[in-house]
Amino acid sequence: MPDCIFCEIVNKRMKSEMIHEAEELVAFKDINPQAPVHVLVVPRKHIDSVQDINQNDAELIGKMILVAKKIAEANNIDKDGYRLVINNGINGGQTVSHLHLHILGGRRMTWPPG
Ligand code: 5GP
Ligand code: ZN
């Protein structure tokens, strides 16, 4: 996908603080952290958003959440709790059109979100 910054990061053409690399997905620190722990779990395959996933992606989406759980444990936010977020489209606040799961932790989150 041309001009996709997350494709650039996945393909190592752009730098990031990578914390996990697997066959189908990677995880790296968010460049503009909104919490003491802010990690993005990103499939290597370019998918615009949740609206573009299909049945064939079910396992991949499951793996994204399972990896998020492991990253939460590795960052010691599993006991106190954390938030997983997928922003979708304009109203969802999505700014990068390559599917990603935010892991946010290390502080108390508020509800409702802004
Ligand atoms: P969204 O708003 O699409 O849900 O989330 C996009 C996230 O990607 C934002 O939290 C933003 O800070 C992060 N981000 C944008 N560009 C870069 C980048 O070049 N490197 C990293 N590590 N994160 C980025
Ligand atoms: Zn992409």
C-alpha cells in the first residue's frame, strides 16, 4: 500500500520502537503516547480498518488480542488493568488507515472516552 506509514514501519523502511515481531503481526510503541504504556499491535498485511476484515481474518484478529494480553503482562499492566482500542473511520478518530489495536495502560482511564 503506497504512502502507508504503518506499512513503512512493518517493512522497516521507517524507524519505530519495535517490541514484538511475529509472522503475521508486529507491535511497536506509539510515537505520541497517551498513557505510560501505549503500544500499537499492527498486522503486517495492509487492512484499512475493521470494515475491511472478513472471515479469513478471524484468526489474525484473535492473534492481535492474544499478543496484546502478552504485552500487557510484559509491561506489568495486566493486574491493574488496561484498555484495548480500535478506532475506525472519521467518527472513530482513526488517523492511520492501517488496522491497529491500541494497548493503553499505566494510568486510570476515564469513561466515556472523548
Ligand atoms: P489512530 O488515531 O489511527 O487510532 O492511531 C494512530 C496512532 O499512530 C496514533 O496514536 C499516533 O500517535 C500513532 N502514530 C502515527 N504515526 C506514527 C509513527 O510514525 N510511528 C509510531 N510509532 N506511531 C505513529
Ligand atoms: Zn499499510
